[in-house]
Amino acid sequence: MKWSESTVTKLLITDVESLDPVTVYIENYEQGKGKLTIEVYGESWSSYWGAMGGGSLEQFVLSCDNHYLAKNLASLSALYEDDYESFIDACRKEVLRKRKDKECDKKKARELWNGIDRISPEKEWFHDSYNHEFLHSVMGCEWWHSIPTKSSSTAVYLYRILDALKECLKEREGHKQAA
């Protein structure tokens, strides 16, 4: 059996407006290799980086944008969700385009437009096969590929946590340099 010990830095970040207390565990295995774990009330995100250049994990985190860090800490499916509101707007633009390009007559365009007004921006509406024929008539045979995505509430929350972590790391570095 082999085992080893390592030093982990634990940071508790509190008193950030509209953010629950955040516990951050930073483990530098060696220069350029480290693991970051963020925990908030039982929810956690973690990632290991084995090639961060020659610096510490703290330096690496400060040098990265939040999107890069978040996609390593959480799955992409957790960071994005379908934007049905924007899809409905895209359907309206498509009907206008079809009418302008004479792909449909005035009557058909009116029928499609009125149908769009009945679309519910809820996931269930789009997953109901009863509505697929209509969506096909507006956006084409693979209409589901036209649904745009937006940042999920998880992503927005994680970005705010990462902002707080970066601010903490900057402040911590300033205290170390002053000492």
C-alpha cells in the first residue's frame, strides 16, 4: 500500500452580496498541477488540472476566464439550457423570411404566425410530439437544431462564485505581499 499527505488550502468566503457562504479547497500537487473544489451548502464542483504552466493553482485561476473554469468544474449540459423564448422569436423571423422570399403565400404566412402565438415557451410543449409537425412547417425538418441556448441558472451562480473566489485570491495575494 502507498499513501501520501498533501497540504490543502481551505478558504471560506462569506459576506458576498446575494451569495451563500462558499468553501474553496485548493490543492497544489506541484508547480503546474492542482485541484480546485468549490462547495456551497452540499453542492460541489471540482476539477483537476495537470498542465497549468509553471505556476500555482491560484495563479492559474486568476488567469482564466469564468467560462473556461466553469466548463471544467461542471458539465456543459449543466451550464446551458434551451432558450425557448428566443426560439419563438426565431420562428417569427423565419415566417417573415418565408413570406418575403415567396416560399409561402399570405394565407399560409398568417396561419403560421397565428400558430406561433400558441407556442408555449416551456420544455414540455416542445417535447410533445403533437406540436412537432407545426414546428417542422415553420423551421424545417430538423427544427430542434434551431433552438438556441443560454446560460443556465447554475452557470450564472457558478460565475458569481468564481468572481468571488478571484476577488478573494487577489486580496489574499495582497496580504501575503504586505507581510
